[in-house]
Amino acid sequence: MNVKFIQNIGEKTIDTFASLYEGVKFTLICIEHMLRPSSYNPAMKMVLTKQIYFTAVSIIPMFVMIAIVFGSVIIGFVIALASEYNLQDKIGSIIITFVINEFAPFFTALLISLRSGTAVNTEIAVMKVNKELNTLIEYKIDIINYLFLPRIIGGIISVTALSIIFALIMLSSGYLFTLFYMNMDFHTYEQLLINAIEVRDIVILLLKSVAFGFVIMLIPIYSGLKTASAYTAIPISVLNGMVKLFIAIFFIEVLSLLLQSL
């Protein structure tokens, strides 16, 4: 019994490290292709344009409505708390830190994960089961350049752009609540934000958005590639991919908080 138990632990450990190695190897291959100028051929650019439209442009009306509703409620709650605890002089730095550094990129990443991450995972999984990927390889088509790279770069661009839009909407909502709670005019609110914001805040927003956009597409693609050759395996692949993706998103968020606290 003890020998079998130890053997099972050893097998699980080996499988975990092998899976981790394959995942890191796939990530490095994709990054290498991203840095290669020859990857950006006309076919790749066409797919990239469609991916950006699907991931970001087509959902802007819905995204703006969600940003207004959720952003307004949360920014109002933050300002109300700041007023209650007599932190009016810190209201600018509180809003900037909360909106730009944390909430805008994180909430955008969750929304895009639920919409585009699942779609990409399902798409690649179906192509794997139908052996469409093998057909592309037989025709000497580089599936990394044609299928994976446009989705990864499209994810990075889309999450970054939507995070900026989300942050702007939340900052605009902040003015309405400072006007209501503190009777603050727009010029005073504007100066509060200008005095509070730093280059570091913009850098954090961009870096987190890029990291989120990268994993939001990379993990579903990799999960789709690992789908077994059966249609019943597709939902399992999507579920596993989403679990890993949310773990990665929370890991990036926690890592960001730890680095900012140093």
C-alpha cells in the first residue's frame, strides 16, 4: 500500500513537471514567433484584424454599458468610504490607484476571458478533433503564425485598449460622485487626478493589460491543443482551460500587488 501510494505521488509529480515543461516550451515558441518579423505576413495580419474586431470592437457598446454600471457603483462606494473616514485629501490618489492600477485591467481581463477565452478554446479544440490542424500542417501552413499569433496579439491589443476605456469611464464616473458627495467642481476634480497620477500608474496599467491579454489567449489555445480526439472531450478541454486561465489571472494580480508593495 505504501509503495503504491509513493508510486502514485511520483507519477503525479512527473506528469505535473512534464506538463509544465510543455507549457513553458509552447509559450517560448509563441514569443519567439512574435519577435520574428517574417511572422507578420498578409494572411496573419488579416486574421489579426478580424480577431481584434471580434475581441474588442464588436463588444464596445456592451462593454461601455457594463463599465458605466459597475464602474459607477464601485467608484461611488470608494468615494463614499473616503468621505466617511475623512480622507478627502487622499481622494485623488485613492481613485487613481484603485481604478488604473487594479480594477480596470482586472475587470477587463475577466470579461474578455469569459467571452473570448472560451470561444478561442472551443475553436482550437474543435479544429483539433476535426483534424483541421493536421490539414493545415500538411499544406505547409505555419499554424502558430496563422492561428495562434493573431489571437495572442489581438488579445493583448484588445485588453489594453479596453482597460484604458474602462479606466476613463470610471474616472468620469468619479467626477459625478465627487460632485454629489463633496460638491466638488470639475476643475478641482481634474487637478486632484493630475496631481495624483504618476508615470508609474500608467506603466502598471499597460504591463498588467499586456500580461492579462497574453494569458487570456495563450492558455485557451494551449488547452485546445491538448484536447483528446473526441467531441465529448471538448467541454472538458474548455473547462480545464478556463480554470487554468482564472488561476493565471489571479496569480498575475497577486504578483502585481506584491511587486507594488516592495
